[in-house]
Amino acid sequence: MYPEEIVKPMKEELTSIGFIELETEEDVSKAISKNGTTLVAVNSVCGCAAANARPGIRNSLLNEKKPDHLVTVFAGVDKEATQAARDLMVPFPPSSPSIALFRDGSLVHMVERHHIEGRPAELIAENLKSAFNEFC
């Protein structure tokens, strides 16, 4: 578990732009089962990857097409919710940060940590925009 004062600014990078923080398995189940598209950001303190993931996510939402619902879980903090979200991302192995797009409850696009780490926010945003254009 990370101290709240460390993760608060990282959480706010997403919640300040409309992401709903999920904290329980029930929260995740309700969010994913909604009709339409849901973007799930598995947030993380990892500076090498998460530092570009959050700006990439933010920039992706400047697209004309975007998900209907925006939710986030925080790895190492929201343990129950993170595990529930990861269970829905099978066959992809758990990674954080990671970003998943669901449509009508089904996983349609996945951005794993190895797609994020070492890549600029602009490239992450383009990956997501492409998925939004296809599925949203």
C-alpha cells in the first residue's frame, strides 16, 4: 500500500478530467457492465511508465470519438478493484500501468505496460485514439 500523499496527485491527474475512481470489485463490475464503451486506466506510481501513461490518456481524450465512460483503479492501492479489473483483462497478464477499452462489457483493446514504457505520451495517445475511432 502506498501512502495517500504520494498517490493523490497521480490519481487527480485522471479524476480531474472525469475519470471515476473504482475501489471495490462491485464498482468494477458495475462500470464494465454498462452499455457503450468504457476506458479503464490501471494507474501506477511507476515513474518510468505511468509518467507518460497519464498524459497519453489525457491527450487521447481530445479525439472526436472517445469512450462513453472513464474509470480508473490504482495498482497497489485499490487492490480489490485492481484485481477485479485485471480479471476482466484476461488473456493479458497483469501490468501497471495499463489501459483497457471495453465495449458492452467485452474487452476490445488493450495497452500493456510494455506498450507504454519508454514511449512518449503522444504515441500512447495515438494508440488510444486509433482504438476509439474503431470501437467508440
